[in-house]
Amino acid sequence: RNSQRWSFISCSVSLTFSAAMAGYTKEIVTEGAGDKTPLKGDTVSVHYTGTLKDGTKFDSSRDRDQKFEFTVGVGQVIKCWDEGVLTMKAGERATLHCDSDFAYGASGA
């Protein structure tokens, strides 16, 4: 099947650097349109703001006014994004709370 392009309003990432629980949680800020979600291998385009647990911003596509495009579900981004974005609908705005093992590891690198 041909890869589809998806565009999302926002994907805010909040990193939690602890080994307490593996995975991520998703908090929907604005519902997306329809029922379709991207499939593994689809190209998605997202705006994001990355923050640490204390709220410190470390990166933002919005600051550059340029969405970030990647192929979802194939390991091009942190596991939290690969799994979380696969659950998002077009136009959805959500906050993904990523545990360290689904992000950059316990040391944050």
C-alpha cells in the first residue's frame, strides 16, 4: 500500500526521566477529525514542543514555524512518538507524557 501523508496540529512532548513505569500516556487537548489514524510506514507532519517534567522547554517546531515530518512506526523518532502518533487523528492536538525508556533514556541522552 502507498504511504499516506498525515498532518497534525500539535504533538506536545513531556519527558519524564524516571525508570518507574515503562511507556507513555496521551492527554488529548483537541479532538481530531474522523476515525482514521496513521498506519505504520505513513509519513506524518507534526508541530511539537518538547518539555522536561519541570516544564523547561528543550525544543519546539513552533519556534521555527516549521512542522517536523517523519515516517511513523519505523524507529525514526523516539518510541513514545512512534506509538503515540499512531493513535492520533488528523488535526488532533495531544500531549504525550513519555517515560524515559520510551524517550531518551534515564540520563536524557
